Amino acid sequence: MKIVLIILVTTFAFSSCQNISSRKLASINNIFSEYQDLECSPEVKISCSGLFQVHEKEDIKIGLLINGEASLAARLKSLRDAKKSILIQALVFKADEIGNYIAKILVEKKKAGLDVRLIIDTFSNMDVATQNLFYELKLAGIEVEGYETAYLGWVNEVTPKDIKQPNKRFHDKLWLIDSHDEINRVAIVGGMNIANEYFRLGTTSEKIWRDQDFIVKGNIIDDMTTVFERNYKDQKDIKAKHWINTDKTWAIWRKTIGQKFRNKYLQIKGDKNIIKKITKIETDTANIEFSMFPSKSQFFQNRPRNAETYIQQIYKRSFAHAKNKIFLVNAYFIPNQELIDSLKYAAKNGSEVIIVTNSPETNDLPEMSYASRYTYKDLLSVNNDPNTLGSLKIYEWQGHQYGEGTIHAKFAVIDDHTVIGGSYNLDPRSEKLNSETILVFENEILAKKLSSFVINNDIRKSRLISTEEAATYFNPKNPPDALKLLFWNGIKGML
């Protein structure tokens, strides 16, 4: 089932000079003070080593990449401007028009002497064309962790110590350019993978997605780089302990037989109109500086393999401490009871809570929308409480009626001053299985701009769910819907 296969290969190492050693996060700002006393990993060797410091706004600049076209423009510009290193981690790196276009630039940069490395997911890139693309990148000297020839990547994940480990995937998304250059470094984080649909390059509506990224400059990129490097190191360590170290095999292959098969697959091919659109986006934005604002910020990674729950804690506390308004946009919204209670608490205490998520018609994983709908009755019940001072509304995305596909974004705006955004879905996989990352930042200009886009785009293209309708979703009478919900609850119980 596709739900079980939505995963991302990467891992962890245990040290970082940027990490916080105590069990509390240092902070003087009211918003970030809510993130004190986070519960760290119960594993003694890990403890709080996975936490990063708060960065003051004087040190960090952040900008919104409000859709796929904007993110692609920023990504292509950063690639062309790269002088020292390119570090990319993604769940999906597809060999479609944009995947091949980016891969060709990566090879050019590698030939120019840059440090170019990728981390992708073993199980989310199974088609032959994509496997061939990774093979070509490896021949060019680019390390692609998570990929092994003949679909052997899964072998490294099998261990008798934890039979669930192959299902504990890594969903982090990182785009780091010249990350050790204090002047020129730039990062892009958020929800987007590398494929046509994320950058709205598709020729059909289901391949034109609504997603959200953020562009970042400043020393918080050190923390993002630490996440990449510990994930990368762990991949290397796994192979080094395996009875076949494929890195040694690749070193020999690159120098000998492999040279005869170079450049067979690495070509920019496909739909000419899509390629023209990519070229135009790159040309039009080659000299543009993206709007960025000083923002107090903090970066979080959540590693279930290390029993870390930081991102759940951040979301829960942010909801519970909201004063006026919460905009929550989440692709796969299946919150646990603690998150449900914190959202209801916010509404009860005077906040206007607005949730936007996929409908079954727009969800690329429709089964998840049936599970999402199961939570609506509980959430909306707060509106019937006479003591509730605010309100809670749920909207389902109807992008298919406007020439768009799934909503893949994962972010929240709290009280028009704080933004939480990244790879984290409010669902059981992100909570219990997937490694994830989020960026938390405070900036009124950016928060209000993102809130405005939610109102004028996301809500306008969505449908409000009534209390009566939510009751039918909680106990569906339609046998197919009931079966889908029953199946999901069975899967959830196995996680």
C-alpha cells in the first residue's frame, strides 16, 4: 500500500558542534521561550544532542517561496551560482524533465570540482528511468546515498535488531548550496521533492501541486548542514558494516568497465514545452534577488529511530499558546489526540483555528483523507461548547476544480507572527516512523504574507466542512468508505 511506502532514506550521526547539550533551549523571546523544557531522547547516548540553538534575527534572513515556480527559480539560480558545494536530500528525485535538467547541472558542477552529494529514498525512486539517472550520477563521481544498483538499497536496512527498521524512513528535505561559505551560502527547505509536479510543470492538473518552501541565509544553515552530514555519515556507516561495502565496488567500477557506459541516460529529454518552461523560469530569474527578511529562527529534526519527538512538541505547544489565530495547512492531516486537544484548546480560548487539508479527490494518497475525516467530528465539537471563545473550521482542498492537483504543503502560521514549516505531516508516519525537519521563525511581514495567501488562494479553492458532514465521516454508512477507514485503522495500529 502506498501509505506504507511513503518514506525517505537518510540517517544520523551523534555529534555536532552546533547542537545543544543541555535539556533546555536557551531563549529570551516570548515566542521561543515556549520551546523551553522540550523532552529529549530517552536514549542516553543521544539525549539532547539532536537539538539546535535559537538564532537571533540579526543573523538570519528568510523568504517565502510561495509555490513551485518560485521554488524552482530559487533552486536553479542557487545551483548556477554554486562555487563550492551542493548538498541535496529529497524523498523523490524523479528522472522526468526537471530531474534530468537538474542532474545535468549537478554533473557540470562536479566536473568543475564542487562537492556534490545527494541523499534520496530507496523505496520512493523505483522506476527504471530514475534508477538509470542515479547510475549515471554515480559514474560522474556524485555520491547518491540511498541508491544501489539492482534495487539492493533495501538490503542495508534489514536488521534482526529491529524488524520495523525498513519502515522507519527519512522524509527530510534539504537543499544546501555553499553551506560552509559564510557570505554566499543559501538553503531551501520545505515540502518539495524533485519532480515536475512539485514545481507545477505538469501538463495535467493532477501534476500541478500546491506546495510551500522557504529560502534561508545565515548561520542557521550550519544546523541544516549538520543534519545532512549526520544522515550522510550514517548511510556510509551502514554500508561499511555490511558484508558487501558497495562503495568499494563503485570505486572499482568507475575506473574500469563503468566508463564505457557513461552519458547513456543523462540527457535532457521529454516534453519540449516543459523543457522550454524550465529554461524560461531559469532565464527570467537568473539575476533576481529574492525578498528576504531578518527572522528569529530555529531548526528542528525529529528522528523516531532515536525516540525524538521535538516536532510534535513544537506543534502542540504552539497551538496551545496561540492567542488569536492559527492557519494550519497540512497535506496528510491525521493528528493524534494530543494535537487534536491542543487545537481545540486554542479555539476554546479565543483563537480562530483554520485547517486546510486534502480531499479524497485531490489527495495523491486518497486513503489518507478518509482517515483524516475520521478526526473532524472531534475537532469540530469544540464549536458546540458554550464556553468556546473562538472557533475551529476545516476546509478540504478542491484544487482539481481549478486545474491543480494535490496540496502537498506542510506549515502553520501562529498569530500572524510565527511560522512553522518543513517536511512534517501531522500524521502517524511523521510522528512515529519518518525522520523529519522543520524551520520555526518569527517575522510579522512573512507571517502575514503567508496568511494572506492561505486566505486568498488555499481557502478560496477549498470547501468548508460542516459539523453534520463530519458526523457522517466519523461513522460512514457507505460500505466502500467504511472499508477504507477500517483498513487505515488497521494499518495505523501496526505503526
